[in-house]
Amino acid sequence: MNFQKRRAVAYIAGKLISGKDSGAVYDYSTSSYTNLSGEVSPNRINVYDYDRSCFLSGTGALDRLSLYDYGTSQSIQLKIRGNKFEGYDYETSTSFSGTVKDSSISFYDYQDSTYYNYAI
């Protein structure tokens, strides 16, 4: 998954799990903030990514969210279980997973077998 889309998915998972209100995500690998805004609820996602100038939207339930990334015109599956999340990126045909604790998000991307850390 490209780093910009990964940031947006981490932001969505972090907000859904933590319930925290945030208009940005901090990416520790790039030491930078990305502004995002919009609706993040268990049944509806509609987030605008200001870095990519595009929306990431979707519907479903926490155990089966179907997201669509308008920046890449590709779908993403996201499942939330407690403080953990997992999913599948159709653009790269790879899975991802992670955990959320307070404002911290740990994201494992199977495409490059690497952990990434974020904060909301």
C-alpha cells in the first residue's frame, strides 16, 4: 500500500477504535502531519485527504467495511475487532493489520513486511 493511502487508513482505523476526535494523523516514518476531515462512524466513512486532494469513502459495519479510495480508484476492505484491525488493499493485492492504543496506531503492511506507526 502506498504511504499516503496507508496514513488515511490508519487515521480511519484509529478514529473508529479510539473514538478520538482528530483532524490530522502524524506519520512517524515521515515525521509529518496530514490533515484529514469528514465523517468516521461505524456505518459510514467519508474522509477528505488534503495531501492527496481526494476522498476515501465507504459503508458497512465494523466487522466488514468496504472503502473506496478515489485517489487510486481502488477498493479497500477493513475489519475492526476490539482494538485490532485488518484489511485488504485491492490496488496492491496485499493485506494489512494493526492495533490501536489510545492515540497510537501500529500498522503492519504485508506488502513490504514492515511496521508503521501513527498518532491521531
